[in-house]
Amino acid sequence: MNSRNPLTLLMVIVILSATLLALPALSIAQEKPEKQARTVDAATRSAIIEKVIQQLNEFYIDSDVAKEMEEYVRGKHGKGEYDRFVEQRPFLSQLTKDLQHVSKDLHLGVWPIEWAILTDDTSEEERKRLEAVARYQNYGLNSIQRLPGNIGYLELSYFEEIKLGGDTAVAAMNFLANCDALIFDVRRNGGGSSVLGLIMSYLFDQPTHTMNAYSKVTGETSQGWTFEYVPGPRLADIPVYVLLSRRTASAAEALGYQLKASGRATLVGERSRGAANPIEEFSFPELSICMAVSAYRVSSPITGTCWEGVGVEPDIEVPGEKALYAAAAEAMKKLLESEAGEEITLGRQWALEMYQAQLNSVTLSESELLKYIGQYGDSYKVKPALGTLILERSDRMPVTLIPLGNDLFAFEEEEGGAKFARDDAGKVTGMNVWYFGGYNYSLKRTGE
């Protein structure tokens, strides 16, 4: 049976929030430290193994793989390979490694009871503590900027629940509303919750079917849709780019995969981790453990599949550390194809050259940099600074010069740049300075 709920992305996104894969990044799921290491004896180890096998056979989305995991763990247990563990954490860590060794499922695992996500039994004091930590992390919104070329940039370390981080996410998307292109950076994002659905909804002009989730628990398929309403203007017509890395996982992968499948975004960076299938979490206080079992299979209504075990493949493959510059350069190329006024076109051209320089790492030797140092006119002076150049200006703050090659430099802190002139002997004799808005200054070199 199919069901549609346009107000959330349903199981597809909400259950992805529960992924324990994202524990290091998710403030809402971090554990409280133990006062003393918990021990396990032979009887406890056996009881934990039996409980884990029971849950796998009942709930794991792939019954054949569940049987393979059972055989593998029973085999190791029968050979006494778990007997060396007397503390709980190392034992559970090895058990998780063994389950993932067979299944290749990064969502699957067994952890101490302290690692459980919020439940109905969570105390009010604990909820307030976790909410304070979430606020301290700004609900996963690490950085928001308007980059040169009028590109909006939003870095997300995780996706918070809407009831906590919704207002902050709305403010971020409204701040980006006037940008000509958007870049979402999830290179360090391990997963999250329903804020993902909220952000995605700004990128479509109408409710859009993004994902299906089949539940082994109920035997039903739920549909994930973007929201019918978002506060503020939608950004459905501008280019979108998603930055990926080998660390990108779970709901962060969902952002890239769903937008790519919908033709709504270009993915840039590295292939992601490959953790797709959402989990059910089970807690067993009598054994002091909790367990995450992948009990759902997600699939795109467009591709018919997902990224489980294979990761999300970027459209433009570059090292993760260069993904931002590659995406920004691609955005500028696309925007330069559209009609714009002379000032905007010039601004985009300068931005493109700047991003390409950062992407291709144009560097100048110390001797080459020395050739530009000097006084230009009465108000401009080029000075050395830690392997680069600084342009001091009497009417503005100093600005760092980024070499683009062929005597051309871009300003790092603002939109603009400088082109140096040489005489027939190759000596630098002047500088043309450009600022966004059409301001140009031709300056002669007046002193070394």
C-alpha cells in the first residue's frame, strides 16, 4: 500500500535521522560517559549474540544477508573468538565490525545503551541537555556565505529535526534567496533528520515525489515528497551544486542522490560512503545495549534504486578539498551562458578566473612575487605577506591578491582584481584595478 504525506519526507528522511552511523556528527545522539567500564562474561556475550541474531532474522531488510550474518557470527562464537573480550565496548565494537563485514551495511550495529537516540522514555533533563548541545552546534548549519559571482554557499554538518532547527534553516534559505546559484556542502555530513526535507523543498516549485521506502516491519511502501509550503521564496530555477566526499553518508547522501535523480543538482567531489537503508532502533536495558537494524529499503521513483553499498557518484569527480572551487567554477560557466548586464557579466568572468586559479593552484615563486611589489599611484601599494601579495589602499581595507596567471590577480575578500602592465623589457610598470560596479583605475608604478 502506498501513502503520501506532503508535510514530511516520511520514513525516507525521518528514519534516516536515527542512523547511528551519524553519531559522531549528531548532537542529539551523543552518549553520556560511563563512570566505569561495563564488563561482559560468557553468559552475557552469548545472550547479546542471540538477541542480535533474533533481531536480524526478524527485521533486517535482506533475509538472505541476515542468515549470512548469523552463520558468520555463530561460527566465530563457536570457535571462542569472542572469549577474549571482558569489557562491553570492545566486544560490541568487534560484533559490529563482523556484522558490517558480511553485510557491508554502515547503518547496522550494536552499541552500549547510552548511545540510544531520544525515545519516549528520555527524561526532560536529558532532552534539555541535548537541545542545548544542538543549539551550540547551530543545528548543523556550519557556514553560510555569499561567494563571488553571487553564489550562495551553505555548509551543513548534519540535518537537525525541524522542531529544533527549522527556524534557522528557514533563515538560511531566505538569506540565499537572491543568489544566482547555490552550493550545498555536505562533505563532512554523516546524516540527520527532517531539516533535510525542508531545505530540499525550497529547490522545487511544487510538491515532488523524491523517494520510496519499503518497510519489512509493515510490508508497506511509503512515499517521500517535498513540502507543499515553505516560508519565503523558492529557489527552483537556479543552478544547484552538492559537494560530496568519502565522509558523506546517510541523509547527506540522500540530498545529493535525490537532487541528481530529479535533474535538480550537479554533484561535485568524491563518491560518498554508501549508507542508504533506514533503520529501526531497538533498546535492551536488560543487556545494556541498543541495536540499529536496517529494516527499510529506499529507492528513487526515477532510478528505481538507491546508493546502498555503492555510494553516490559525483557528476564532476575531483578531490574533496577542491570540490568547492570546481563547483563554483562550473556555476560561473553556466551563468555566463545567460544574458546579464555588463557589470554582472564582468563580475562573473572575474569570479570564474578566481575559482579556476584556486582549483588549479596557480602559484608564483618568491622572486616572481617580488617583481610586483611597489607603490602604484598615490594610494595603492603592493606588499609581500606569507608567500602572497597584499594590496594596501588608502580608501579601503587591504585585500589579498590571488594569482591567476599572466599578470592577473583576483581579490580574495571582495569582487574585483588587478592586471599588471609591463614594458618591452618585462618590467612591471603599472596596474589596472577593477571593482564590481564598473570602477576601474589605471595606476602607474611610482616606486619600488
